[in-house]
Amino acid sequence: MSTVTSPFTGSYAPVGEEITAFDLPVTGAIPAELNGRYLRNGPNGMRADDPRPPHLFAGYAMVHGVRLREGRARWYRNRLVRSAAVAEALGERARAGASVRIADVAPNTHVIGHADRTFALVEGGFRPYELSYEIETVGASDFCGTLPDGFAAHPKLDPVSGELHAITWQRDRGVLRHLVVSPQGEVVRAVDVAAPHRPVVHDMALTRNHAVILDLSARVSVPANLARRTYPAVWDESRGARIGLLPRAGGEVGWFDVEPCFVFHTLNAYEDGDRVVLDVVRYPRMFVDGAVHGQSSPTLDRWLVDTVSGEVTETRLDDRPQEFPAVSPAVVGGAHRYGYSTVATDLLRHLAGSGTPGAPAPEGAGDSLIKHDLDRQSSTVRHLGAGRYTGEVSFVPRENARAEDDGYLLAYVHDPDRGASDLVVLSAEDFTGAPIATVHLPVRVPAGFHGSWIPDPA
């Protein structure tokens, strides 16, 4: 009889305590202009009696945060997001807006700041949870009564308008929805796009005139038997894959066919005359037999969409397995030269075994970072060292930045010598140089998903 390998081991093993620590030790010098919080969200295990499959994507949410101020690391905190189930497990009262129904899901995928508020996010039609400045759970949020249903894990902030854009999906509805959230934090536009095949949409992209929809070769399929221990999505190559360009000013979505694939994350998109350039981390296959299929290595690819002829040219930009692509937030929706990603060999090995009977135990996350110069078609690798691992990096532009890569890269990096993690501040320009600053945290930060640098209000 096969057994189910828990995904919550190794670098993903949960943290057992919520910690608060002040005045953290620092090696190097924290730039004085970095005033704000670096927050990162991710799964932190599950209750032993939880009826859901023990899958990495189903773990309870824990947000880790460091506050930087005037060249000092003022505090570190880690807090579980109190969804209804988590609050009940901890013997606490339910927070405002929490639902006791099974669909109340801990938002473990992303954490962002918008309209001077902080939100933990997850996809699949579930609401975000608002957090306080100190990352305590306030409650489920409906954006001041304007959110018609659930939200998404990967909204995109337009650096010109200040609007937040999202493509949402729900497991029980054959509709995708484009939501626009104003700089004041209210939904001001909601456009439905028919999708009766119920595609899984993890991310989106934004250009100056379009919201980019990824309707690819994976669809929702909720298992009838939870004992199957599979993720509720399946690979369906028969229906192909396509890119949708939805005009932001209104109008019908235009669809453009691509080869069957799946994309968790986009790097960026922009318009070049009648063409749209879309850079993505592309998997040839995903969710085969309902499991995250790690044997399908992700590569950095470019789709060049000719909006006149309808043709899409697909080009391989980098064939190394990688994930968590990022650009400077200042260029989102516009032309970009640089991109940053995490080498994903160990991450893929982990996901391949996530909740799969008889699979090997996970071994870690990414141990190297890549800086892509897409204009020169070159790249630089930064190796973190033996036993060190990281996930996504966040780009923070310098004040009065002189160039696109004039800024800082922030990431949590595990230090095996201490058995704890560091918040590392790197120069994006001097990518392989010594860290500008290393903030030494008192505990380990498990490998996780996504995070943000959230500057303090001016």
C-alpha cells in the first residue's frame, strides 16, 4: 500500500511558533532610503486531521515580515493568517468577515500593500485577508464592499495610474473576471469573460492598453475522493492554449493560439506597435494526473503576438529551469530590459513529490539567482552557496534611479550554519557583488511563495 509523502518537510517544514524580535543584528549597512516592510507569504503545514490532500498549495498561511527604518532592522514578525479554520484550530474567535464554510481558505500565496493597507492573497475565488501593519489578522476583506466575489493571487499594479488589476477564477463557475481596484482600494471595474472549460489562471500580465489573460492547457477538476491526494486541476492538452488581450478601455477580448503549455508566472508584457511582447516562465506540461508535474522543466520564453495577423511567435530566452520571475515595478506594462528569476531545480524536485504517493522527500528551493539582460541576450548567475536556499526576490528601485536596474533586490536566504534565515539586500546593478546588507533573523523562514516590499506611507 502506497503512502503519501508530506510536502511540509525539508525547506518547507513548518515553523512551530509565532516570534517577535526587535533590533535585529545586521552585517553591512541598510540603505537609509529603505523605510518600510519586506513581507513574504507561504504555506506553514496543515492540521493532522485536515480532510484536504496534504498538498503544498493547501497549507495554512504564514506571513514573515521585517521592518526597515532609518538604516535599522526594527523588527521581525511571523504570523499565521487567521482564516476561520486557523482561528478555530488556535482556539481564537473568528475574525471579521471570516466564513465557517469549507471554502474559507487561508490566503497563503501572496501578500501586497495597496491603498495604505496590507492584504494576504490566494486564488480560486476566495477573498483576501487584511493584515495590520504588524501583520496581525484584521479579517476577510471585500475592498470596502466593492468586491463582487473572490480575488486573485497575482494582481498587477499599473505604475502610471496606480490601479491594481487582477484576473480571477472560481472553481464552480465557467467565468474569468477582470477586476480593477482604484488607488483608493475600491473595485471600479469588473468585466466577465466566458470560460466554460474553467481554466486554472495563476497569473496575468498588463500592458498600457490591455489586460493579458492566460487561458492555457490546465483546467479545474475537483476530485470526488480526497483520498486521491491530488491537486484539483488536470492537464487537458486537447483544448489547446491561448492568450487573451482584453482592452482596458472596453471591448471584446482578442484570442491568440499558442502551443499547449502552462504558466504559473509572467515576467512582464508590453506593446511594440501592433505587437504585444509577453515574457513568461513556461511549462510544457503541468498537473498531469492531478499532481504538480515537476518532470516538465520551466524555461523563460517570449511570446510575440501580432495583433494584425493573429500569429504568435514563440522564442526560448533561457533554457535553465527557473521560477519566480520579477522586474522593476517601475516598468510593469512597459518595455523592460532586465528580469530576475530563481534557479528552480530543487524547487521542481520538491513539487514533483508534493502529495504524490511514493515520491521522494523534498530537498529545498532555489540555490541561485539569475539576472537576465534581454537586450543583450545574456545573463549572470549569482550562486548563494552550499546549503543556502531562497525563493522569490523583490526589486526596489532606488530614489531617483538612473537606470532600470538601479535598485535593490530583497530576499530571504536560509543560512545553514545558523539554522536560521537572513534578509539579504543585494544591488541589482552589481548583481554578483557582496551583499549591501544582511539582516540576521532569529528563526528559519520556510521556503514559500510570494512577497512584496511595502514602503511606509510618505
